[in-house]
Amino acid sequence: MSDATHGDRNSDFSASAWQTAGKAAIYILLIAWTIVCLFPIYWTITTSFKTAPNVMQGALIPWADYTPTWLGWRSLGLSPDSIGAESTVRSEFLKRALNSSVASLASSLLAVILGSLAAYGLSRFSYKFGYMRNSDILFFFLSQLILPPVVLALPFLVLYKQLALLDTRIGLVLLYTLTVLPIVIWIMRDQFESIPTELEEAALVDGLSIWGAFFSVILPIALPGMIAAFILSLVLTWNEYFFAALLTSTHANTLPVMVASQTGSQGISWWSMAALSFAAILPLIVIGVALERYLIKGMTAGAVK
């Protein structure tokens, strides 16, 4: 009995050791992947405080490999010693940031509204346009993403010139809405299909109209998917460069165009580009953290309902 008991204890200890080793390996892999994902952000932040020799020497650790300076931020007029003075670059940065904010937020919101309505129709009703059914219509929307942007460059350039939409925010909003609309429709269609139709039927029996059932029952449950689609659309439109550089010149230029302009005949001002890049992605980080709370809240509300 004692040998058997001793053997069982060894077996339990071995199983526990393997479980601990497996968990440790998983945590090590997760930590390594986190470092890989966050390293570009770390490099961008630290580079904004470097000088030219520090960049060329590949210094990575502040105060160990180099002494941080405000050179990159001073070039944007955003350093502590220049924030109170007049700065043409800072004014241009704020204008570009406003253009990016208006174009991204408006187009993402519009795409989520239109895409959610289209996705709800595709998930609840059967359509027939010639040989096309619901699945064909959905694939048609998704197939628009296959076209490379350069194919649409000349048509949009001619169209926007005729409509007087060149170098305007409304032009970017309309174009960005069309760009991310297929993604929103695809995401929201799966979201609505996961919601049982019995909930709507019960709401209709209780006396609600179709729109009343949609806004009071379906919409709160689908809110997590709408927020996810909004965040994805916001990231895609905020970082869009090709059409922003093609269709704008002075009044509606966005931040990605300004970041790309840091390259010149004398080389790349890495410290200025790093400071500008981090200042450009900072609003996305703030919005992502803020909307994550509403995402969790929406998931909880959907589960309760």
C-alpha cells in the first residue's frame, strides 16, 4: 500500500509539474509576443527624444545608452520650452489633426450606421436581384476590398474635380465611408445573425414596431459588434494615406501625409518623424482605451438581455 501511495504521489507531482511548466511556457510566449507588439511603440517614443548621433548609433535605453532631449518635440513646437511660443509647425500639426479627426470620426460613424442597417436587412430578409441572393450581395460588398486603391485613383480624381470635392473634408468623409463600409457590413451581418429572431418576435407581440424592436432589443445586444466595427473603421481611416495625398493639397491634408513629408533631400529627420508619429497615434490609443469600457459594458448588457 505504501509503495502504491508513494507512486500515486509521484504521479500527482509529475502531473502538477507538467501543468506548471505548461502555464509558465504560455506566459513566456505571451510576454515575448507582447514585447514584439509593443516594441515599435517603444522605439517611436524613445526615438522622439534622441539626437542624430543617438539614432545612428542605435541607442535603445534612455539614460543608459543616451541622454533624452526634446529635439524631436521642439521641431513640432510641442516641447516644454516651445509650447508657449508661436510655431508654424504646431499650427499645421493641429490643423492636420483636426482634419484627420473629422474625416475619421464622421466616416466611421456614418459607415457603422449605414452598414448596420444593411447588415440587419441581409440577416433578417431574403433579397433577390436577378441571379444575386443574400450571400452574393454580401460577397459583392466584400469584393470591393479586392480592388487596389491605385485603380480608383483616376476616376475619383476626375469625379471629385467635377463635384468640387478636391481638398475638402466632406470629400474625404464620403470616400472613407465607402472604403470601410464593406468591412462594417461583414462584421455586423455576423453579429445580427447570432441574435435569435425570437427576441424580435417577442417584442412585436408585446406591441413594439419593427423599428421599436430594433432599437430597444436588437441594438443593445449588437452594440459590442458596432463598437468593434467603429474602432476598426477608425483605425483604417485614420491611417489612410493614398487618397489623402491624392485628393488633398492644402486645406484638408491629414496627419499621415504630414508624417510622410518628414522625408526630404537631406534624409529623414527620425526624431521629428517619431515625435509626429507618436502624437498621431496617441488619440487612437486614448479612444481605444475609452471605448473598451463601453465594449465590456455592451457585452454585459447583451448577456443580461
